[in-house]
Amino acid sequence: MIAQWQPGGAYLNDTIRRMHAAFDFCAAHGIVLRHRFLLWCQGESDGDHHTAPDVYAEQFCRMYETLRRENIEHCFLIGIGEYNGPAADISYDAI
């Protein structure tokens, strides 16, 4: 869930640590990174847990702004589509 990806949390801290390790590796090996992008598959668990769209958007923006401060230039979102299995009460449309 997006709530687990907030600044100071374990998931985002680990992502930042790994990202900087990759940046350092590239620099040490003469690999020039021209761009630094984020690829995000959004919202399935939040849809399953009925996260309100405004809450999801706020928390996503908070996470993304943290990554932007760590030199991520742009985010590409992968939409989750409409499949939600057999549970009729779960909808991903809002997310």
C-alpha cells in the first residue's frame, strides 16, 4: 500500500539506499546516467483496501517528491487496469 512508501518508512528508505548504490556503482565504473526515472505500478493493494483516491494521490505525491529530491527526474505510471478477481466490492477505477 502507498502508506508503506512514505518518507522515513522502510520501503522508501530501502529504495533510496539501493538507488544511491546504483548511482555510485555507475559513477565508479565510468557509466554516465543521462536520465533517472521511476517506474511505478500503481494502486492495486490500495484498491483492494478501498484507499480513498485523494489519500492515494496525496501519499503518492509525498513519496514522489521525496524521490525527486534524490534526483529522480520523471515518473512513469503503469495503470492497474480493471481486473479485481472475484470480489465485486473491489474497484480500481478511482485509484
